[in-house]
Amino acid sequence: MNHSKIAEKLSAYHDQRLTQPERWEVESHLEDCPSCRQTLRHWKAAAGFLFAKPRFSEWNEDLFTQKVMARLDEKPLGLFNWKPLLQWSLPLTGSLVAAAWVWGAVIPNLPGLASDNSLIGGYGTRAARSAPATRVASSASSASVVAPAAFDSVSGDYTVSFISYDGGQ
Amino acid sequence: MDPVIEDRLLVEQILAGDQEVYAVLVQRYQRKVRGYCQSMLGDPTQADDAAQEAFVKAFRSLSKFRGDSAFSTWLYRITTNHCLDLLRKRKRRPTVSWDALMEQESGFLQRLASTEADAESSLENRDLAQKILSTLPDDYRTLLTLREAEGLSYEELGKVLHCSVDAVKSRLSRARKAMQERVRHFQALPGVQTLEERLKGL
């Protein structure tokens, strides 16, 4: 059997999981193959080094058992995991507040936009003259309409007027 | 009495309402579970917490224990899943690749490697071992830890990891090659003791 096929069996040989004929085969190869012998030595040394059992010099078995037993009656967390929501709620709220502030306070006061708020979807002074009124309630004879909000570029406030319409009677 | 049968009887007692009996199982397996958690996670404090959590999770799932494997094997499965969850969460933080570790800590590694083996260097050896293990893929680390540190058989590994014995065999072979690769880098450092030499100091 060639080297690569034996190499595939080395792990099982290391764990003593080969049949007796396979074992003889590998051992016969090992006599003539320093590379495979080194691999086996290396695995043994690496496993001994990497997986040495930790020492428990200060381990208190009774205390550990008490801690576990005390937790048995704790209610498990529900199926819905709130943690990610809580984790993101603060940054999300902050971002929304910042966006609202930029939208409401900064953009309207930008040079060139303060006098023409139609560009940002608000009702600026020019828009107030041209935008149609919105009908909010009506009956056969009368209706209340909301006039377009007028923006006062000095105070930065919007003014909304209610107009009663009596149908010309 | 056979410990496997004894464990099953204890589980039946607990499921019948005698919760205090669970202390017997905790007492019996805590060193194994805690040791396994430490091998998987490295940090002793995190290992303590993980071991506690694994026992609590096992208690809550006790009704699902069907008894077709030993209680200890079933407990290893729960502990493995919990440790892998923790490792995944840890991986979301920036991780250190093997090359980066060699670059950042080559001085530290060389100092450790050239230290005479004594009580202090034994702790440092653990630290170094954890650093090397942390660069292995999680599934290789799990498999090697269960095999090399906990001594599970191929059949038990198959039950813990939900795979066939043939799959265990081939995965172990690949995991050992990966382990060899990591350690070979380390051994290539100038002034480094061979693992055989370091092993004598443990």
C-alpha cells in the first residue's frame, strides 16, 4: 500500500481503531517511513500539550452544586429574545431624534431653502399662495377646509388656518 | 450498578418530581463538564459560568432525554452546543488569525517557548495552548477536545456530534492535520523547545 493511503489511516491507527490486518499493514509501513513516524509523534506531543487537563486547585464541588441547584427554578427566557431589541433601541431612538431635528430645524434654515420651502416638501410662502386647500369635512351645504400651511421664514413657524365655507348661501 | 443505568434511574426520579436528586448528577459530572468548558473556552471564569449554564439547560431539557445514549454523552452534547454558541458570539468580535497571532505575539511566544518548565510556565503553557487552539475552526476544536481531552470513543463522538462513525474518523484525520499545521508554525520559531520537550514540563 502506498504512502498516501497509509497516511489516511494514521489517525485511526493513533486512536487504535484499525482492524488487526490494517494495523500490521500500517506498522510495516512505519518501519520504513520516518515521515509517518514523525507525524504520529507530533500528534501525540501536540495533543498532550494542547489538551492537558486543567487543574482545579481551588475547585469547590459543593459550592458549584449549590449554585446550579439554586438556578433550577429560575424562569427560562421566553422564546422572543428582547436582548437585540434593547441593544438597538438606544441608537435607533438617537438616530430618529437626530433625523427629526435635521429635518425640522436645520434644513429649513439653510441658505436658499428658507425662502422656498416647496423644495423640501413644506409649504413655503410661495407655495402657500399656490397650493390648493384641503377639504377635511363636508356636508351638502357647507364644508370646513384647511388652508395650506403658511411658513413664516422669520419666526420659523407654520400657520394653519381653518376656513368655513357655506356654499355661497 | 452500571453507572449508565444508575444515571437513567436518577433521571426518572427527577422527572417524577424529586428535583433534589439532580444534585447527585451535578456532583458526579461537574469536573468533566467544567474541564471540557475550559478546554473549549479557555477562560476559567467563562468556563465556570458555561458549566453552570450547561447543567441548568440539561435540567430544563431532561424530559427530552430518551436514554438511548448515556446521560454523560447527552450532557456533553448540551455542553458542546452551549460552548459553540459562546464561541460564535466571541467570533462576532474581531478575531485573531493564526498569521496575525504569530506576528503580534511572536516575542511572547518565543519567550514562552524558551522558558524552563516550572510551575509558572505550566500556566503559561496553558495560555499558549489556548492561543493555538483558538485559531482552529470550532468543529475541529470540539472534536479534538472531546477525543483528546475527554477521551470519548468514536461511537460517543458520533452521538454527541450527530454524525456517523465513518464521518468521525475522517473529520478527526482532517482536524489532526490542521492541528499539526498550527503547531508546526509555532515550532518553526527560533529557540523554541520541541513539543516533546515542553510536554515533559507539564
